[in-house]
Amino acid sequence: FLLAAGVGADEMSVNGAFPANRVGAKRITVCYSAKDPIKVGFGFAELIPGVWNLRPHSILAMAAVGLRGKTPTNENGEKICYAVNCTSEVPHHSVHFYFKSQAFSNLLKSSVSHVKNLQA
């Protein structure tokens, strides 16, 4: 899971710095909130590198907009990256708000539900 990720929204794309198929994870879920204030300062800080590298989505913070760009698939052609909009539950740039959100709680439960003897 990536919560409140302070990286460009396209960094996991095929042209990004961290293409999802090279990260080594079977699945990557990005939780984001349009209310995250990082979107303002992040855009200014990344404006010149984003324009210079011809990657306009890199000036958008993943924490505020989720994933952008063409994300790679695994060797079977299956999707690796997923984005979950937590705007209704996450008002700020803090993983603590994600931990308290129902959306993240549901994701976490579904991710570990296959583990035997797991107590609620």
C-alpha cells in the first residue's frame, strides 16, 4: 500500500522512475485524497523537472490525484496498480487518517483474509 505518497502521480508508469513491474510487488494499491494539501507545494517543486522531462503528470502528487500515466502489467498481462479514492475520509496529508479510514480498513482486511487463524 502507498498512503499519502509524496511522489509524482506518474512515477509508477512505464515512463516513471519506479515502473510498477520493476518494484517487485505482485499488487500495489495507492490510496489518495483530493483534500491532501501536498498538491499545492508539490506542483511548484516539481514544475521544472516535469516540464524538462516532458512528463506533465509528474507535477501532480500521487497523494492527491492517485495514479496517472500508463502503468505496466505483470508478465501475464494482469494489472498491478490500483488506486483507491479516500477523499471522503481523509482530510489531510497524514497516514494516520488513512489508518482510521473505513476504505483502508476494508483493503487491509481483504489483503489478509486468506491467513488462517486470524482473529478480528
